[in-house]
Amino acid sequence: MQFEWWELRIILVGVLIAISCSLLSVYIVLRRMAMISEGVSHAGFGGMGIALLLGLFLPAMASDGIEQAVTGVFCLVTALGIGYITKNRHVSHDSAIGIFLVAAMALGMIFIAFYRALGGNSPKTNLESLLFGQFAAVNDLDLIMAGAGVLVISTLVGLFYNEMLYTTLDEDMARVNGVKVKWINALLLILISLVIVVGVRMVGFLMITAMTIIPGATASMLSRRFGGVMLLSLAIGVLTSVGGLFLIVKSPWNLSPGPVLVLLMFTVFIVVWIIRHNARPKLGND
């Protein structure tokens, strides 16, 4: 079976995004940061709205690279804002995330409405594409950025592996033993923002969240060792992405990549949960 370049490019970008998401998924799940990941990903709406307006008023900034950079900065500022607001515990984490999530989405939709009213006609303003992604928009720049994203994320995770592991397992003990927990937390937020920017054009703001949660959650049911969870998360993310994207590019239907990939990952999660649930030893008369 032969593949055209655009089909191979989609599969390559999908695999690279899956690697990045799966690496971070373990930390996000074990540190119970799923809602933060959700809030940061939805903040991308605000960043995209700002980027579109900047491109309209400053044509020199109307490029995919600049739009993704602006979106990434906005996601990071939102993540750090959530951390700052909750620092003194006057506002709970879940409340702060919910507040920033809806505010960022509302800001993005208002900016996109302004963009359209001022004559902008970019297909990027299509709500379905923003939420669920579209592989037709994937280009060589996305391949380069996905490759760079994997390189940056894997390098930083490798360099700070012990610090990130220690902080994940016991943040208070890590702080006592000299780990700069504040900086490790900031690094994780930066990496989450990066993977959202890299993957959002293909899988959408809504679906990228699931890709940063499901692989780690599934892998954590299969292994108790951190290294095993990491390897299994990578395997689940990559294999489901390859299978899903193969179905998409060869399907006669115009399927959005985000929902297909997420449903495959969800199916694996449910199967693993059923196996684990039924494999548990029964106590008493149960």
C-alpha cells in the first residue's frame, strides 16, 4: 500500500504529537493535573483570537508560526496565572481553573467575532476545526514544530528526570531535600503549553487534553513502576495514533483526526479497566 507525502506527513506529525503527549501524560495523571491541562488547552482559544487580530492589523505577523507562538505564550500566561491566583489558597485550584478556562474561551470567541466583523476570513476561525482539529491544515511547518517539540520535551524530561520524578511522588519531601519544586512545576506548565501549541492544529483544543491524560491513566493501571508506566504510556499513545491516522487518511469519509484518536485511546482505556477490574482477587463471598 502506497502513501502520498501528505498522508505520511499527517501520520508523522500525529506520532510525534503522541510521543510528546504520552511523555507528559504520566506526570499530569500522577500529579492529578488533568484539570490544569484542560484549562491550559482551552486557553488556546484566547491566544488564537489574539493572534488572528494581530495578523489582521499587522500583516507581517499573519503567519502560522507567529500564531502558534502567540497561542503558546497565552497558554503559558494562563497556566502561570492559575498558579499565582491559587498560591495563597484564597481560591481553590478547581475554581481558578474553571474561572480561567471559561474566561479564556470567552475572550477567544469575542476576538474571533471581532476578527470576522473587521473582514477577516481565515478558515482557522471555524469552531469545529478549533475544537476537533483538521488534518487538511497540517503542513511542513507542523512537522518541523512537532519534531522540535518532541526534541525539547524529551530532552528536558531526561535532564530533569530525577527532579520531576521526586516532585511527582512526594512534593513536600522533594522540597525538603533541595529540589526547586517551584521551578519544576513551572517547567511542567511550560511543557504542557508547548505540546498544546504543537498539537492543536491537527487534533484541536478539545481533543489535545484527552491525549495528555488517557495514555498515562491507562498505563498506570498496567504497571506500578514509574519507568514501566512511562514506556506503556508511550506505547499506547503511539500505537493508537498510528492506527487512528491510518484509518483517517485511507477512509472515504472526511473524519476529524481528534475524535478518532481520542475514541481509540478511550477504547483501550476501557478494555484495560475491564481486564484489571475482573482480574482483582475477590474477597469473602464476592
